[in-house]
Amino acid sequence: NAGVTQTPKFQVLKTGQSMTLQCAQDMNHNSMYWYRQDPGMGLRLIYYSASEGTTDKGEVPNGYNVSRLNKREFSLRLESAAPSQTSVYFCASKGGVGEQYFGPGTRLTVT
Amino acid sequence: KNQVEQSPQSLIILEGKNCTLQCNYTVSPFSNLRWYKQDTGRGPVSLTIMTFSENTKSNGRYTATLDADTKQSSLHITASQLSDSASYICVVSEANQAGTALIFGKGTTLSVSS
């Protein structure tokens, strides 16, 4: 039982490049989330998926797209990376009304 | 606006000492309050979760309190250890029609020195 896994752990992109961050959970949770964490700020919700087949915008969705591929996997895509998207990205999952479990994070730098 | 404020921003204590971290919130309607521990370079890990009717909840050397009337919570760490060095994040869950929305505090960075 690995919990929530994320790939890659680190990534450096040039402005304008695209990439997809991958997230998978093995806890059979319905809800999955993408957050970003910046220095001096609390985690901010980018997108979430309450169940397979649905996705909704969070607090800071601009510049991102998501795909809930199946119940296990929830990916985050940056179509044209910008320096403002330099951040640490966390994926999380939640079952029912229980707590959220976070992945180890992806540290992204956009130059 | 729903907000979660934590204090202090950072704290340095000697190993073996106790400390208390504070969390004030203005989230409404309230669903629950959680404390997370985040080690450097890792994702947050849940320590406690409390609903409206719970005043105190413990997890080993960690004890969280909640005063829903004053909208305040605290996290008390007893007999601190070097491994307690981390960021502690207070998270308040807002009950809404879509489910629940989490409002994150900015965290308190705790450093425990020997």
C-alpha cells in the first residue's frame, strides 16, 4: 500500500514548455486534489475531482488542466509553463468525509 | 473571507521542552479542524482532526484543542524531540454544498535544537 505517489519528484522547464505531473493513489478514494505550495503561503487548491469522471476548478486554476484518467489516477498539465508556476505541487486523495492523504510532492522550476 | 491565521510564524525550542502553536480561523460554516505536520521536502501528514463537538484530541505527544465559540485551536507538543522539527499546518474545513473546502494556514515552522 503505497498511498499517494507522484512523478516526477523534480522538474526544470523552460518558459513555454509543457509537461504533465502524474498522481496515483491505491486507497480506492473517490476524491483527488492538486495543490501548489509557495514560500510564505498556505497550500492553494488548483483543481479537484470529487469522483471519477468529474473535475472542478479550485482557487488558482489558471494555466493548468487536469484529467481524472480513472479512479486511481489524476494528472495535472501545464500547457505553456511560466516562471510564476515555479512551485511545489502536491497531489492528495480523500475517501468519504475522511482526511486527505498527500503525496510527496513535485518540485517544479520554470526558467 | 474565510481565513486561517497561525502564530507564531516560527519557533525555536530546546529538546525536551514543551511548546504550543496557535490557530485562529474565521471559516464558516465550520466542518472540522485538522493539524498536519510537514517535514522538509515531504507532503503534509495528518496529526489530528476535530469536529465541532470535540474540545481535545491527542496523538502521542501531540494534543490539539478546539474552542469553536472563539474559533481558536492550539497544538501542544510535549517533551519535544529533534524529529519534531517541521512545519505545522492548521487546516479548517468549510462545509459547503459541493462537499468540503479546506482552508490552509501558512504554517508554523518549529525547530528543535539539542
